[in-house]
Amino acid sequence: MGLDRWCARVVAYAALMTDQYPPFRLDTGEVEPSPVVGAGPAPA
């Protein structure tokens, strides 16, 4: 029964995952920086 609960938990977690994540920032101050539009990888 424990394995069934674990499998259900893993399936529910995987089903709720999305490709859209919030940006990673350590500082969550009052002023939000404006997002950079069209930012791609830096040239080598």
C-alpha cells in the first residue's frame, strides 16, 4: 500500500509540473526589474 501511495504522489507531482517557472532572484525587494524582451544567449 505504501508503494501505491508513493506512485500516486509522484504521478501527481509530475502532472502538475509546467514549463513555465518564475525567474530566480535572491532579492525580492519592492522594485521589480523590467523583463528583458528578446534576450537570447550571449554571443561567444
